[in-house]
Amino acid sequence: MKYSIIKKSSIKPSNIFPSSAAVRSLVVFLLSGLLNHAATAATPVIEITIKDHLFYPAELILPANTKIKLLIHNSDPTPEEFESYELNREKVIAGNSRAVIFVGPLKPGTYPFFGEFYPKTAQGKILVF
Amino acid sequence: MLLNSVILILQETLEAALLIGVLLAISAHLHSSLRWLWYGLSLGAIIAFFCAINMSTLSAWFDYAGQEVLNAIMQSMICVFIIVLVWLISSVRPLPTAASHAYGNRFAQLCCLIIMLAVIREGQEIMLYLSGFLGNVEHVQKVFIGSGIGFGIGASVGILLFYGLLALPTAWQKPAMLTLLALFAGNMLAQSAVQLTQVDWIAQTAPLWDSSAWLAEDSMLGELLYALIGYESRPTAAQMLSYVSGISLVWLAALGGTYYAKQQNLNGHSADSITSGACVK
Amino acid sequence: MNSIRVFLVAAILALVTLFTFVSALRGYQSSMQQAEQLFDSHLLVTAKLIANIQTSKDNPEINLNSKIVFQIWRDNLLIARSSGAPTEAIAKQQPGFGYRNFDGYRWRTLSYYRDPHWITVAERSDIRFSLAENVVTKSLLPTLIGLPLLGFLIWLIVTQGLRPLRKLAAELSSKQADDLEPLPTQIPKQELAQIITSTNGLLRRLEASLQREKQFASDAAHELRTPISSLKIQLHNMAEDVADKTNDLAQVNVITTQLEHVVEQILALYRSSPDHYNAQFSSLDLTLLTQEIIAEEYSSFDNKDQSIEFQGDSQFIFGDSFSLTTLIHNLLSNANKYTPQGGQILVSISRDVDAVVLRVEDSGPGIAEDQHQQVFERFYRVGGDRHQSGEPGCGLGLAIVKRIADLYGATINVGHSSFASGCAFTLRFKPACTLAMDPV
């Protein structure tokens, strides 16, 4: 059930090829230009803490089609790597330091993320509605 | 922990191993010396070590976009060096020994730089990962066994790629090597786009498609294809665009180099005939 | 990098590593899955056990003294829990397994409904995982430890397998330039048999063509002998008949003598060539032979007023009298030619620790040091054709001496003589065992 939204859409073979939405996003990207600094100011910030190789909170609920700035604070002395295949994000965070990752805008669905250095315990997900 | 170490080390090793495999095969093809490999590896490892111990400082640069920006710069540089390398390989023609020595040197320097950059990127992550477990009595053995397995698989694939390339019919060797280099260059540029998207220097757009149901990125084949041709199950427009431009640039460099070599050959011949004419007089 | 051995070892080891590691990982994954299921079923049994326990309401906190914590809920009211369990719900009231973070750990949770109770049990996932992994890792370890050993064995086997090739290479590279003997064919490796057969065929053809060349030269020289002899007789008769005692005829005579000499030398040179020559050797007294030759040639020394002296006692070497006679004769006539009128020649034979030494010294003009090696080349004459001595010569004499010395495995050196001027030729022969002496 976790992957319901992604799976449903990907079962249709036509989706493997660029859809009209994809073409539109390409155009949007081309128009938006390479540097995108102006938009960052208004981005909502959500904080995640890593402690004892666990994410706090382990579940985030975000609105759809919104860009979010994740502020990840690793309070463990050991480094951790925030990783998500679904979000296409990967970032090493040294022990006792902070990192920023931008996420979204996202379609509704579930986006699991995990700490690649301690994946058994450091697991979480972003729920987008 | 073991499987996780395997995957993590394999991800990092595989890319460097494949790159080294291709560059070694080109070296063997050109009968060039192999000193660049050791220089590249050791220089890369040293710089990676300093990057790893200063990771939190580096990360805080550019308003916490430091890591991504540095990675993107290194990846773009690898792409640029590959383009220059392809130009160099394509523009090779029968040269006098003195010039071919200089040519070999330039080739070796480029290979050294490419390997160094690849090792810095991959090495710092491996070092950070392993450092986290050094004091951990419970996990350290499994992590190191896993790392050994991951490294072994990565290195083996690199070695097999190297011998596989050399086992190809001679006429196919150069095209195959150039194709792999083009894919690497595209992959590097695409990865740099992902890095910049992550810190919002490039706007995030919806993925062009989602093929994760067919081939998941975290599967064994997915990892291999990711390292080899930059497979991504949910690529964005920026990624695709940089991937295609990386490949096109390498292709252009190969074409340009070949054309340049032809021109040089023609010029060289006419110059020769002029000098010989002067000698006759 | 271009080595067959490196290729075989590296490629085989890479393949073995790849397959071993990937299958080890597969084994790891399935073992871990099995372990997970085992732990889960254990958790379910625990939940069922707890459901069957009659809980007393006055003791809601039960000390299980276990890694497992549990809660018993009734109508959203916590009626009992283990001592480690928190007071908040540790899992949703939905039947089935799940994961949840609490108490600073990640837990595997199970909710189980037994009317009217919800039993939720939880087990620390990191401990479960560690336990399972410890077991699985121990089963993987032998494979990993075995790999370096396997690598070493592969290296040994490849080295052993390539040994015939290395041996063949060594045999080929140790071959002397003029050694055209076929390679030994008893090497059983079928892959090399073709190479050896081809190489031997090549050697055979080469030897045949060299043989033909020799045969041709020798036949040609032989055929020339008779007409030259007749020519000499004719010239002699002519000199008798024609009263013309001018220089011209004498010159023709000299040239004819020279021609005869060349032909004789070519014959001697090619007769001494065959490689299996040594097979016919027997022990003979070098001193005796030398003395005989000196006696035979005495007249030519006497003609030039040269004094010739011999020193030495009986020394035996392996050889045959024909080639040794040619050798000594050539050395003596060389000394005779290039030593001026009234000069001195000393021939000595002595026994060194490991050699029989034949020395021919003269009081002639000597040979410049830079020409010491060249004198043994065919058709080389010191000072070119305008040799001061004005002697007829073709430059083959010393080449033949060298050739025969080589056949005998003897060394030959040119040096300064013990006279005021002149040169000395020193030959060092392997001595024959005097006890096994054969009659000459």
C-alpha cells in the first residue's frame, strides 16, 4: 500500500515515455533558467533531527506541489547520509552538523527516505497529500 | 550492516573502477605508461582524506550548499576532462617520437586528473562511512567484511571491463571506449545537475518518467547501470538535458578531433613537400 | 600488462571474486530473510502466549526480563504492560507487523487481537538484526578467508601451466646464432607441439640452405683446383719456352699462386664447418704434431733466413690431425709471411691449470690493438691489400684458424710477442685426459 500512488501510475506503459506533463516540466525547467536563487526565500523550512541513528520525526506530512527546505540536524557523533531513491536525493552529513536539502514540489504519494550509513534504524518517509 | 556496507562501497567503487578500466584499456591501446594511475589514486585519496575530515566546514559553504556545489564542480570537471581526452585520442595521428612522448604525457596527465577527481568524490564518502564505525565494536567486523566484498565486486567488474574491451576486435575497441567515455561524461554532467537541484540552484521539476517498477535503482543491475551509463529511474528534465549534452559534447569532440587530425595530416604533407622542394633547389 | 600470466590470474580471479561475492550476498539476503521470519513467528507466539495469560488487574506491570516488551489494551485502556514498555501505544490497533520508533530505538511491532484485548508486542529491531547477522556472517567468513588462498592457488596453477612456454622461450633464447640443431620435441604439451614443429621445420630449411651455400662454395673451389693446376703447369712450360724473362710472366705467376691459395683456403674453411665435427675427435699429441709441421715447413722459414724455435713437451688434446694441421700450418705461414727477412719465430706448447696453451710469437711488425679482433674476420688483411710484406694472401688464413679454434671450443687471443716487436697468437685448448689416451 505504501507505494500505491507511484505504482499505479507506473503500471501504465505509456508513462515510461515522456508524458505531456513531462514535456511541460521540461519547458518549465528551460524557462526557469539555471540559477534559481530568488525563489528560496519564501520556501517553508522543516527540521529533521538524527539521534541514535533514528530520524525525528520519522514521518513528515507535506502538501502536494510545494517546495520544502529540509534542515537536517545530525546530533550523532557519527556521519550519516540522507538518501532517497524516490526523491532522488543523496547527501552526506558529518557528525554533529547540519545540512540543507530542498525537496519538492512533489506529487501526492509516499516517499521513503533513509540514512544510508545506518539503514536498519534510520528510516522515515514523507507523505504528500 | 554487512549488506549495507557492500552496497555503499560498491556504489562508490564501481564508478571509479569502471572509469579506471576504460582509461587503462585506452592506455593499453596507446601503449602509454601507467604511472598516471598511481598518481591519480594517491593524490585523490589524500585530497579525499582532507575533504572528509573537513566535511562539516565544506558543507556549510554557500549557505549549506557547499557539498553539492563542490561535487557538481568536480563532476563537471570530470566531464570536461573526458571531452578533452576524447579530443586528444581522436586527433592522434602518426607522430614523430618526440611529439608522441609529449602526447603520451598529456594523455597521462588528463587520466591522472580524471582519476583523482573520481577518487576524491567517492573516497571522501567511503572514508566518512568507515570512520563512523571505527570505534563500534559490534559492527566494525561486519562493516569491513561488507566493504571488502563491495570493493572486491567493484574491482572485479573494472578488471573484467578492461579485459573485455581489449578482447574486442581491434576495429571496435576505439568506438567502444569512446562510447563508454561519452556515457561517463553524460552521467557526470547529469549527476552534477542532480546535486544542484538538491540545493535548489536548479529548479526541481517533475520526473520525466518513472521506470522504478521495471528496474529499481537499488537493485544490483540498477547499480551497475547507474555506474556504467548513469541509469536513473526518475530523471528530471535538467538531468536528461545535461546527460544528453555531455554525450553530445564528447561526440563532437571525437568528430572534431578526427577532422583536425585529417587537416593536420593534409597540412603536414603539403609542408613536407614544400621543404623537400626547397631542398632540391 | 601484456603478460599472459597476469591476464589469466587477474581475469580468473576477478570472475571468481564476482561470482563468489554475489552468491555470498544472495545467501546472506535469503538467510537474513529467513531469520526475520523466524523472529516474527517467535514474536507471534509470544503475543499468543501473553493473550492466554490471565492478567491480574492489580499488577499491571509485568517484568518479563526479556528483550520483548508488550502492552495489553482493552477499550483503549492500557490494562497491563511489561516493565520496559511505555505507557503510550507502541503500535496501532491494526492486526499485523510493523516498525515503530520509541524509547530511542526502532522496534519491530506486532498487534494481535484476542477478544476483548489488543495485545501489542515489540522487539528491538537492531538487536534482532544483529543476532541474525552475527550468525549469517559467521557462515560467510570461510568463503571470504578462502578467497586469497584461492587467488594464490590460481596464480600457482597458471604459473605451472605456462611453464612449458617459458621453457621453450628459454631454449630459443639460449640458442647460439649458428646453432641450428632442432628443438627437443619431447615436450608433451599439445599447444606447443605445433610451434616446435614449425620452428624445427624452419631450422631445417635454414640449415639446408646454409649447407647448399657451403656445398656450392666448396664444389666451386674444388672444381677450380684442376684448371688452376693446369694453368700453373702451362705457365711453367711457357716460362721455359719463352725466353722472355720480364716481370709480366712472373707477375702472372704470382697472381696464379695467389688464386690457388684462395681456392685452397676456401676448401679448408668449408671442410672445417660441420657442427657434428667434434664427434670424430680422438686424443692426440699436439706437440708431436706441431713439431712435424715445423719440420715440413722448415724450408719456407729457411728461405727467409728466419730462425724458428720450438719449446714444450708432450700435451694431449682431443681433436683430429687434419684440422689441427691446417690450424698450425696457417699460424706458421702467417708468422712466416709477416716476419721480415732474418726475423725470429717462437712456437711453444705448455700446460696451464685448465688448458693446453699453444703460442706462436714472431718478431714482425705486430698488429695494432684496435685491429686485434678484425684479423680473424674473413678476407681481412692488416693495412688492406697494400700490405707492406707484399706477400700473396687472401685474408682467409686467420679466419680459418679462428673457425677451427671455435670448433675445438678453444679461445684465441692476439697479443704482443716476447720479442722487441711482433705479435703473439695464443690458443688455449681443453686438455684431454692423459690416462684415456688413444693411439694416434
